[in-house]
Amino acid sequence: MKEQKNSKHNILSSFIWKFGERILAQVVSLVISIILARLLTPEDYGVVALVMIFITIANVFVSSGLGNALIQKKEVDNIDFSSVFFVNIIISIIIYLILFALAPTVANFFDMPAVCLIIRVLGLRIIIAAINSVQQAYVSRNMLFKKFFWSTLGGTLVSGLLGVGMAYKGYGVWALVVQYLANTCVDTVILWFTVRWRPEMKFSWLKAKGLISYGWKLLLSSLLDTGYRQVRSLIIGKFYTSSDLAFYNQGEKYPSLIVTNINTSIGSVIFPVMAQNQNNREEIKRLTRKVIRTSSYIMWPTMIGFSVCAESLVRLILTEKWLPCVPYISIFCLSYGFWPIHTANLQAINAMGRSDIFLKLEIIKKTLGIILLLFTIKQGPLAIALSLIVVDIISLFVNSYPNKNLLGYGYVEQIKDVIPTLLLTIAMAIIIYPIKYIINFDWLIICTQVVFGIIVYLILSLKTEQDVLKYFFDLLKQNKK
């Protein structure tokens, strides 16, 4: 019993630190991005967004797969970590050299000469990320999430100040380049000095091979997912204007900030716990169900509430030049609302060592997504974004299907667990939406909608006796004790 209490305390403590890290870092990041959006033009953002498509895809090779393999493996030693460290460094250098060579071709393809140098400079981020990914695996496996708090905060603050300073001085697009590059560098340096782990000059091909046999499926899955999501931006960047790409990316950026806080915090903490209980089917089912119910209870009202407030928020904070991104914000809010269910199901599959199933699911979902994308390319950027919602609804059933056999927790039961939250959220949105037609000032509209939304949601939760709300109250009581 004592061990179980200690385990719960460790999970809660880890979640608090991880969630605190995400919240504080993203609040700082949000403030900085707002300042930069006011100082820079949509065209500046569009150019960097185009380059980040290639950097993000390339980064998957060093940040996915082997890191999760280190977390999932039952027993690891420093030779495992060192072997992955050297494999990552070699891969990152090869990828950077490929990007360096292809940079002129990319610039010519999109008819943007400035893209060439930006790719070569931002590409250095991949090599730094190769070191950072092993550090993150070590921290996650050992539940040292307090370390993430300081490294992420330091990276966000330093890079943000550099970016704002350069934007104010008129460096334009290079302010964003320096911000992105400095963030990864500072984050990695702080972890280097705060985490005790250091690579040894040892390499075991046998150990590396074992980790690769598990990790390559996750790597390919992540590559499929990242490439699939980035291909939309790629198409908009090629067939439409850089401003269209900037509005699309800004529309995704702000809902993504919220989702990352909740989803990453829960996933980072729960995956190691699930991996430790991979032979206990009932415990993984219990954790999966708890994650789906609690994260949906937070995510849905946050996403729908943000969508309702989007127009007033953009006009007040980013100015009217960014109003075309409002429809994209609403679309991505709906899309990201499904993510807690996706994440919980996929984390459970990975924790049980079934990366083969994970890969098959990604292939199925991405094939369907590409087919839908082909039908929307000529319909405009808005139609391209809308296709994501259709894919996410289909993915809801695809991701949960294997867990019907693995855990005895299929999509029918999962939908039943989420429906009460969804109904409460819809009721809240219907009540607060008309407020913008009654009040004229944007700041007052936002404040009124947020306050009324929270009050309405909590009252409805109490009236319908939601178990999830009771669970949160119990957690707070336990934490006080």
C-alpha cells in the first residue's frame, strides 16, 4: 500500500513539474510570439514556416524512435544511452549535410532565394537536437521532470529576448531564425550542466541493434505523421502565397500551444509509468481510461472556448492584419480536441511494446489523409485545413481499435467516457457565444466569455455529478496533505 501511495505521489509530482514547465514556457513563448507578430509581417513568418517544414521533418530522425526505445526498455545502462548518443550524432550530421546540399534546389523550387541560407543556418538545430533527445530520454526514464522545467524556461527566455531584440532592430526574418536556433541550443546546454548523465566512449552494436529494432518502427511512424502534417504547409507554400502559409501556421500555432501543454505533460509522465507496468493489462487499461477522461475534460472546453474567443483575441493581441488566421484557429481547435484520445491509445500500444501495431496504424491513417488531401489541393488553404478534422474523426476509431483486444477497452467504451464532457462543452459554447454581439470592446468580450465559460462549465459539471471533477478535487486534497 505504501509503495502504491509513493508511486501515485511520484506520478503526480512528475506531472506537476512537467505541466508547470509547459505552462510557464508556453506563457513566455506566447508573449514573445505576440510581440514578434506585431513587429514582423505575415510574409516574414511565411518564409520561416516554409523552412521549418524541412527542419521539422529532418528533426524526426534524431528526436523520435531511439529515445522512446530507451524509455520503454526494461533494463538500460550507460552503454545503451551512449550507443544511442553516437548513433544520433552520426545520423544528424548526415541529415544536415543533405539539407545543406539541397538548400539551393529548395530555394529555386519555391522561388525564394533567401530560403537557401536560412535552411543552412537553421539546419544546425538538428545536430543540437540529437544531443538533446538522449538527455530527454534520460530525464523521462528517471522521472526527473524538474530538470525540464529549468532548461525549457531558460531556452525560451534567452531565445525570446534575442528574437524580440533583433526584430525591434529591423532584422526581419532573421529574428525568427535566431530565436528558433537559440532555443534548442540553450535548452541543451542547461540540461548538460543540470543532468548528471554523460556519454561514455563506449559503443555496443548489439545494444544499439536491439533498440533500433524497436525504435525504427516508432521513427517511421513519427516520420509519417510529421511528414503528413507538414505536407499541407508544403502544398500551401508552393501553390499559394507566403501570407496564406503564415495565416495557416498561425492558426495552428496557438491551439497547438495549449494542446502541447496538456498532451505533452500527460504523455511524458504516463508513458514511462505504462512501460513499467507493461505486463499488467488491467493497470494499463486503468491508466489509459483515466488519461482519456481527465485530459478530455480539460481539453475540450479549452479548445472550444478558445475557438469562440478567437476573433476578439486576434484583433486585440495580434492586430487586424492577422484576422485571416481566425478560421484556421477554429478548425485546429476542433482537430486538436481529439488528441487526448489519440495520445492515450497510442501511448498504451507503445508501452506494451507493440510498435509494429503503431506503425500499421500510422500507415492506414496517413493513406486516408493523403487521399483526402488530394481532393482539397485545388479548393484552397481553408479546405486543406478542414480535411484534417475528417482525418481526426476517422483516426479516433483507427487508434482505439487495437486496444479492444490488447486492453479490453475499445472505441465504444471510450466514446461513452468522452460524451459527457463533449455535451457539457457544447452547452457552455452555446451560452457564451452570443456575448460578442452584446459587448463592443474586445478585451471585455474576452474576459466575460472566459469567466462565464468557466463558471458555466463548473456548474454544469457539479449538476451532472462528473466523476472527473471529483477526481481533481481528490488530487488537490492529497497534494495538500
